[in-house]
Amino acid sequence: MSGDGIGDLSVWNAADARRLLVGARGGGAPAVEGVWHAAGVLADGLLARQTAATLARVYGPKAHAAWSVQRGCAALPLRACALFSSVAALLGGAAQANYAAANGCLDALAAARRAAGEAGVAVQWGPWAEVGMAAGGGVNARLQASGWGLIGLAEGLAALGLAVGAGAPPVVAMMPISWGRMLGGGAVPPFLSAFAPVRAAPGVATAAAAAAGAAARRSRRSSSSRSGQQGRQTGGPRKRRMGTGDADSRMSWESVVEHLRYW
């Protein structure tokens, strides 16, 4: 990004990054004020099947090119340096050890730049709705079924604006997610335990259900007794609505709601 516009310095390897950055700085071109590094490719495979070639394919445009940009920008007073990382660096991804590690390099680079007093942020993106590696095919549908939300263009750009603004940490994650759906089906990793849905122990849940049922029965008996007395006094039964009548009915409703919340 220069003073009067945006330049597209697309890179596929470290040599391209150095060449393009030097070209942007020379020949009377406007000063480079910001860098957005969004390159990346996939070479998925189980760890036992990863090779030097699959590692190099992913590390080249992601980590090696980012380091080349870093070296080329070392003397530039950048106003912004945004590195497009991935949530794979935070949570991992099936068959994506190489991709997670390469994005972890971007996170470390952003932290190092910030520690040196330079602009830098790594954004760990989740899946985008309309663009990106997960867009198209059935990938997004599978992600949504497991609890992931999709990032729209407007909210993604808004998040990027906040990430490069003052006060943001060097590494941020942007990932709409339903933790209950993602973590509700099995063992929860300790790292994510704070987001796990709360479940009652079987004995506690049974006791809570019994207490709620007893409270409801007492409320019905009390309500029937009062309705009968009121009917004799007024000549007919009175209609009641749960939660809007006497205190006992509200207590019964609240106990049921609390029981549902407990579950």
C-alpha cells in the first residue's frame, strides 16, 4: 500500500517477494506505507504422509515469502503490516499440520514486529463465505454443520480494520463459531474447556428434575384449591396463565426455566 493507492505485489516464492518489493520502492514510486500478506496454498495430508515437498509447497508462499517481505521492509516506517494467518494455527486442522505450522510462523512474525516497536498483526481467519480456500464445493456446508460460521466480506473487512487499528494485540482470531455445537459431542480439549457447554452430573440432574417436578405439582394443587375457593365465591372458575398469576405459579415457572437452563 502506497501513499496514493494500493499495489498488488502477488508473490509465489521468496525471490518474487524480494523482487516486487524492491520494484515498489524504486523509480520514484510513492513510499510503501502498508503491507497485506495474504498468500497461501494447501497441501493437505496425514502427518505420516507429509514430505519435504508438501512442506515447501505450503511454507513457500506463506512463511518464506512473509519473511522476505519482512527483510525488505526492515527499514520502512510502515503504518500497517497485516499478515493473513489462519485459525488452523490456533485450533489445528485435520491433515493440515504443515498449514497450521506455516501460519504459526506468521503469528510469531507479527509478535516479533510488535515487540520491536513496529506495526504488525496476524489475523487468524476462520472460513469466509464468498472467497478463500473453503469457499465453494461442500467445504463450507460441512464446516457449518460442525458449528463454524462463515465470515462475510463486510464483517471481514470491518474485523481487519479493527485488527490493524491502535490497541489491537499482535495476534487476533476472527472465527464465528457455535461452541455448543462444536464441543457438545465428545471430549473437550483442556485448551477449550472455558467454552464447553455446561452439563450437570447424572445424579445432580436427576435431583434437579425431581425438585422441579415437585414444585410444579405443589403449584398445581395450590392453584386448584384457590381456584375452587374463588369459584365458590364468584360463582364460576377463573382462568389463569402460567407466569402471570399468583406468586406460586411464577415460582413454579421459574423453577422449570432454571431446570432447563441447568441442562
